[in-house]
Amino acid sequence: MARYPTFDEYRKRGNYQDGLKRCDDLLKKNPHDVQLLILKFQLLSAIKGDAQPVLDQLASRQPPILDLGDIISIEDAVEISQRDDYPSPNSAGPSVAKLWDNAFKASTSMNHRLDLLSLRFSRAVVDNRLADAQQALIQLKALQPKNRVVYMAHAAVTQMLSTANDDLSARLALLLARKAVTDKFDADDALDCRVPGQIFALQASQKDLESISDTRFKESKQVYEALHDGNRKEVNGDSAPQAEAGAASWDLSGIPSLNQHFADLTKSSASLDTVLAFATNSLQLFHTASTSTSDPRGRGAADACFLSISALTRAYELSSDQRYLLTAAFSAEALLKHNPHIHEARLILIYLYMRLGLGSLALHYFDSLNIKEIQHDTVGHVLFTNLSLTHPHITTVKRNAVFEPLKRLSLALAMYTKHEERLAETEASVLNHSQTGMLIDLRELRDHLRLSVTRRITYLEQRRTARLLNNALGQAAAPMGPRVLANWTNIVDNRDFAAAFDFGYNVERVLYEQDGSQPEKPWILRALAADSAWCLANGHPTLVKDVDALVSELTSLEPSLDSLKLDGSEASVLHVEILAGDLANQTLRTLLHLASNDPELPQAAAAMLKALERLPITELVSKEGVLAEHLTAHYNLLDVLRTVLKTSKLAGEKAKEQHDLFDTARKLAEEHCTALRDHAKEQSKRVSAAAVREYVQREERLKDSMGLLGDGNLADFCQAVAASAKEGWEGVTKIN
């Protein structure tokens, strides 16, 4: 052990150069020692050194390396060296392939050959190296020409390697699929026959699809969708949009027609008064249904309540008046008192409370949903998007139970790694369980988890929460794939916006979007810029290595920033997000110039100062309200202002000739931080249950309808809203 320390020992200490020196010294005495050569290759791969000559020496060795453990160690080292390559390679390369091939040829045992190829295939599948997996299957087919499971797996992997319907892989996959049909593979009842049909469907080969319509080859999701897609026809209603809410029949039996009536109101862009009249009638119908004995299951009450929430959300969209969202939340709370098992009410309350900035209430209902495993990817966005800017602190959600946002975000992220590993294991063991029809589906699921926009949002929210709480950021995002910007912006949207209800008007999307846009690529770029700037200012590794590309892309993305003003509307939330993102970007640019001692540092610092001066701090701190208006803006700005302070301190040590410029930035950032904290303190004092009640009842058109749902219920509701808003503002004062 003293002469041959392992790679893991050097990796833990990080002293790769010492290891290389030791290897070179020992190799002078024994230049053909396999273990020393493998160790040297591992060390060079870890530091991105010139490892290819060592790999070539190992691959050309005679007699060849037969120990599978040694080949695996070499392949693992290649995988480490490729970890940040983008797009991720489909193969470990010809030299590693030669190692496997040499070991295969040197083996005289059929069982050993089968084990070797099976191992090569499974490892390639787990590491997303489809070209290597295909090569292993080709060799397995040659070794077992009558093994139809291997044949089907080969066809599926070949299709997965295709990037267009006319490329070589696609044509080969189609030939393999047609041969399986011609040779009547479906006559074998024990064989999973889905792959040929999947290939026909994915390549839109209609003639081939028709040829298998009465066979077992059609038994897949892809074939079903392809065969039925052509039969779908849009049905256009003939009825003209109704303009007045009074045209509907306001009783429980008329709820289906009311659904259509509301959809028509939305399509015809009905006025605010008309929408509010519909909301009022819906609330009255909800009250009638909730007190009726003819609705034992409570679905009539639920539908009436959801109609009112839809109308109130539409009223909010037309007016930006938060009282309508409060009324919607109150009606959903009343529904849960009537029937606590209405899942959709809990979900919509999370949307409503997050939009209102009432984080602790949103946390309570998210906790009550008991979101499981993969559901985090489809509904986690409801809470996790901007959670760090709404309620990053621990809160009590029920007696003797607390909700820790940072911990919950970490658990949600762990789900992705766990499920990716589980799916990879199932895919890699296909030669054992023989369910080859799962391969394409499993690959799609893995890709969707790997590229998930919710996963990226959750990760960035976790890190921003940690920053705001002064917690350690933890490791860089190894589970996220290559540390390059293109990987972060190549996204798949798995978010479910149809989990609650939709009466021709998607309430979930409206409540989630800001100024008509969902958090996607621009949101990710701004969050990455803020995270990267904080990392550089504190000497931590950034999530992306090509930070220059991040600065350039975000700079080209943003509009003319001088025209953005805080106008008091809800759209200003997005404006503040853009301005904070610009400040983060200019700070990041300054840090890059500072690190390289670039002569353009003064210009970069001046741009940072201009972005700092552009922040609408005066407008923000002049706002008075009884809820949590602009709470997210306070958290967002404090986050990036703290980075400016760190940057100014760092610049004071490294660029003393620019002292005055950075000192001006430091003083202004400190003033802004103080103003935001002081305003948050004032707001927390201003919030009260009485003020909330007076505010929500100021809308005379809804006052009587709300009264039907119970004065005591309204008092409790206002008390809970006030407590949540106060807790949110008090959280801002803790950010230092």
C-alpha cells in the first residue's frame, strides 16, 4: 500500500500532482506496471492533463488487460474527464473500446464473454453512452444470434441514437423493426414485442403502423398516440359568446353550463364588472351548495367554489387588485372547512398564497399535500419557484412541526438523483428482465428528469436560500451534468398546470406567470448570474465554468433597462427581477475583470455602479400596504446588494487604484440595504388583522357574498393572512 496508494486517497486530499510525481518515479523502475499506469491515467484524467498517451499504452498492451476491475477503473477515469463535456459524449472513445474488445477476444469462456459484454452494456447505459451500449449489443447478437431480447434491445438503442428520421441510425432501426415484423417475432408470447411499433411511431411511418394494427407490436404508448392522433378533430362550438353573467342558470344543476358560460366570458374579453358579477353569483351558489343536503359528496360546492376562484383570478388579471386573490383564497379556505378532502383547493391555495407573498401559509398547504417523490418535478414549481424570495426561513406549519425551506428543497433535489439512478438501473438490467419495450420510455424519463426546468429552479432556489441564511452553499452541481451554460439552458418543461381545475381559463398558469411569462431560461440566467457573482466574490467554484458566456447571453437578453420603472403594478415584480438580474450580471462582469486584472475594470465597475443607481429603492420603500406587496423584491435586492458589498470589499484589497469607485458603490449598497430592512420593519408593524379585513371588504361588490361564508371564518382568515405577512416582512429584517 505504501508503494501503490490508490486514486481515492489522492482524490480525498486533492494532491494529484504529488501522485503524478510518485507514479513517474515508480514507473522509471517498472515502466510496464499496469496498476501504476492506471493510477497515472486516473490522476491525469482528474486534472484534465494529457492522459491519452497513457491510455493508448494501456489499450495496446500485450497481453491485454483481462481484469474487468482494471478496465472499469480506466473507463471511470474517462467518464470523469468527460464530465463537463457538452453535449455529453455517446462513447468513452476508441481506446476504451479497444480495451473491452481485446479482453473479449482474449477470453475463451463463453460465460466470461457474456458477462463481459453484459457488464459493458449495463455500464454504458447507466453513464448515458448509447454508442458503447450499441456496440456491446452488436457483439452480443453475434455471440447469441437467436436471442431476440438482444435483437429488440439493439433495435431500441439504435433508434435512441437517431437524431433525425433520415439519419443512418434511424434507417437501421427501421430495417431492424421491419425484419422483426416480417419474421413474426410477435408469435413468441414470452417476448416483449413493443420496440418495432415504437420505432414506426417515432419515425411516423404510417404504412408500417397500419401493418401492425392487429398485432402485438402495437401495444405501446407511442403506437397508440400515433394511430389516434390522426383521428382527433377539433370541435368548434356554434354558440355565440354570452356577454352577461345573468344569462346563466344559477343553480347546482346548471354548473356544467356555467363552466361554459365562464369560458365564453373569458374568450369574449368580458369587462371587469361582468366578471365580478359572475364571481359574486358563483360565491352565492357556493354558499347554497355548501349548506345543501342534496350535495352529500360536496362536488357541487367544490365546482361552484372553483368557478368563483376562476372569476376572481380573472378579475385580478384585469385589475392587478390583490383583494380579488384574497377573496379567492378565503373561498378556498371555506371550501376546505366544508370538505377537507378537496385536493384541488389545497393546491390552488399554494398558488394564491405564493402570488400574494404569504409564504408561511403556502408552506402549510404544501406540507399538507404530502408531495411524493417524482411529483416534485410536476407540481414542485408551485412552491419552489421564488421560495427563497418569499419565505426562506423556518416556520411552524402545524403544532410541533416545522417546515425548513432549505431542507425541503434539498430533499426535493435528492429525489431527482434517486429516481435517475433507479431508472438507470432498470434500463441497464433489461437483458435480465427482458422488458425491451421499456427502453425508449425509460430513456425519455431519464432525459426529462435530467433536463427538467423545475430541477434547475429548485437547485438555484436552494442555493439562494442558503446564501440568504448565510449557510454553506455545498458542492457544485455535479448531479446537474456538465458545468457549462448550455446544459443549464437546455431544458424540458414537465410542470403540470392542469392539476387543479380549468373552466376554459387556466387559473394555475395565470397565478404562476409574471407579466405573462413563466420562469424559464431568462429566470435561470438571472439566478445563475446572482449565484456566480456570489461565488466569485467569496472564492467558491461557480455552477458554470463558462461564466463569460453567461455574462454575454444575459446582456443580450435584457431590454433597455433605463425605461424600467416601478409603477406599482404587479408587473413591477418582474421589472425588479430584471433590474436585480442586471446588477448581478454587472457585478459578475466586474469580478471577472477584477480576477484577471483587466484594464477594463474601471468601465465594468462604473457599469455596476450605474446598475446599482438604477434600482428603484426609493419607489419601493415609499410603498405602504397591509399585505406583502413587493416582499419578493426586498429579498431579491438584498441578495444581490450583499454580493455588491462583498465585491467592493474584495476590490478594495485587489484594486486599490479604483478605491473611490468601489467605495461609492459600497456606501450606496449599504444605504439601499438599510432602507430595505427599515421599510420591512415598518411594514411588519403596519400589518394587522383589522387592516387586512378593512382592505378586503373595501370591494363593495363582493362584501355581501363574502359575508355569506361566515363572519367568524373571515376573522380567522384575516388573522392568518396578517400573521403570514408579518412573518414574511420580519424575515427580511433578518437578512444581513
